[in-house]
Amino acid sequence: MQLGYDGALNFFASPPPNNMLSRLSAALLSAAFFCAALPATARDWIPPTATLGHGAQVHQFVLIDPSTGKPMPNARYRLFLPGHTIAGKPPKKDEDDSVIFGTTDGAGRTVKVRLHKRYPAKRWILNPIIGQGEFGESFHLVSKFDDVSLSHFPYLLDVTDEYLICGRANDEGYSYYAQSREPRTVQLDTDMQFTPEDYAWCAGPGRAIANADETQSPSALYAQYLGAMIANSAKLSEGFQDRIARKLMSLAITERNPEHIDLALDVRPVPDDKLNSYGYELADAGLRVERGLSMIETYLAQHPDDPFALDSRGWALYRLGRNEEALSAFDRSIAVFNQPNGDYGISDDLVREARAEGLAHKGEVLWKLGRTDEAQEVFKQGLDIWPKSDVLKATLARLAVVLPAPTAQ
């Protein structure tokens, strides 16, 4: 079992998967949206020779790569002054500012914007753009303690089912503007440190993958570039190698490509603290389940009373048709959860959500075995613990289970 997070139609920050004990960011950081995802309409890319607006004050900027400190020639960018309208560039519907999407010239310079008043550079938002598509978002990295922007702070953006990219926040603490062809979840990690070689990989193969056209499978692209990663494994940091291999595994699961799953798992040893979550994902997808069960068992050898991993083991056994063994694993997981004073490093609500998911798993096995009365009782227990459980609701809908109405007292 690993904890699920609600999806959304817009980009948002979500914790990285790590057994169920995930955290959004390092202790001193918070991430905030600046603007909502854009509707699927064609971008109006403005050339660097253009001049927009009216007024005596001319504003022009050089797009700098925070990772290298060098200008970014012939690069895509997003530029706007929050809350301001630029003549000839009206805001989108329900927005208050004119957003410019453009490309820099050979020296990294943006368009010129004429306004009646001079505004300092720190008031403007200027992001380099990564990815393709009409949906997008950037993040503002600030200190939780004093709300100060964290300039040049390292981060990694992981766009679900598409790409990941590393970088540094710019002078005002803003990340890349990450684009997607479809509404996606984007995960912002701020607890990694990158070497110069890591940044070089992101600027080379990583950027090429992110900017690839839609005819190319993301999984195939990562499998192709994995050769470059292997060749440079002595240079790329181990943590970053793990993330690249992890990305390939996620893409391969989504595309249901067992060969790419094997490649991702063989190129790097799975970190000990990820064995349960990796194994559960494979079991949940019904792909390479035996391999997933082996990872879960390895994790349980070191953490025999982990209720999340016990549930994962039960789910993998069920996928393999070993139903009675699965029920035993679920019962053990439930028993551990029921022990008082359990400290799992997450909120009580997340624990209740996890318990409801485990009961959904057990109830499904009972239902498939024809033990419908027992299954209904287990499902009701889950709903009593966490009525908002998406996993439990989806299970009831998928199995077409209708629970009997409560008996009037």
C-alpha cells in the first residue's frame, strides 16, 4: 500500500512517493502556485524583435539559466508583470495580467515592453519554459519562516506521465514554467542536491525528452536516453540516477510495457526505503507482480510489522491468485493498525485513509471468493473509518457492490 493523492485538472504540487511517509519539500520550503493552468488554445509565440505596449519606459530582459548563470539564446519564455495590462496584449478571460509567451534572440533577450511607468525587474515574472502543450504552471519557492524567495535553490519538477527536469530557482525564486499537452499532476521536489553533471544531463537529454513531439512515447525516450545515463553513471549523482530510473518505471507502468519496467529496475538497485512502494505499484498495475512481491518481501524482512507493506504483500498475493495467503496478510496489517499509539509519521487522517484502503483490499478478495456478507461488513468498516476513501468508493463501484442500508434502531 502507498498513499494516493487526489488528482486535479490543474498543475499542483504533490509529495514524492515514499512508502506512505512522503513529504512535500524540505523543512524550510513551501511551494505556491502563481497562476492557473491555461486553456487548450494555441500559443501566440512573440518573436524577440517585437515591441509591445505604449509609453516612454522600455522594459527588456535577458533570460538567464540559473543553473549556469548564462543567457539562454533562442529559448522559450513566459513574461508578465502581475496585475498589469500591456496595450495590444489583452489578458486572457478571468485573468488580470497580460502574459507574453515568446522566444529570445541570439543573446537571450526578450521582447521590449513599453509602459508609462518604470517597474523594477524583481516585480516581473520571467520563466524559461520546458515541455510542450497549452497547460502549464510554475512554482515560487519561499521560506516557510519569513516568506523570503529562495533564489537559486535546487529543485526537480516531475510531470506525471511525461518528463522530469532539474534546475535552480531564478533570482526571484521561480522555477521553470512546465508545460503539458494535457492536464497533469506535477511534483515539486526541493530536497535533492544536484552535481554539475546532473544539471548538464537536464539541459541535454532531459530537456530533449521534455520538448519532444507527441509522436514519441515518453517511456521509449527514457529507455533510449538511459544508455547515456549508464555511460555517464560515474558522473551523475546516485540520487539523480535513481530518479531517472524511477521515472522510466512509472512511464512503463502507465504504458504497460514490461520490458521497460525490467530495464528501469535493472539499471539501478531499488533504494531500500522504496522497495515497498515500487513493489506495490507493480502489484497494483498487475505487471511483473512476482518481482514486485519479491521487493515487498525484502522490505518486510527488515520491517516485519509495517502495516503498509503487509497490505502491499496481501495485494500482490491476491494479484497472483494466492487468496488465502492474501487474507492472512491483510489481517496482519489490520491488526497492526488497530494497535494503540501507532506512530507512522503522518497525520491521523492519512492513517485512517490508509486503513480504509486496506479494508477495501480485503473486502475485494472476500467478494471475489463469494464471501459477500463478510465482504460487505469489511467495506462498511472501511467507510466508518474514512467515508471519503476514493479507493474504497472506486472498489465498490468496480465490483458493483451495493451495501445494505443501516438497520433503524
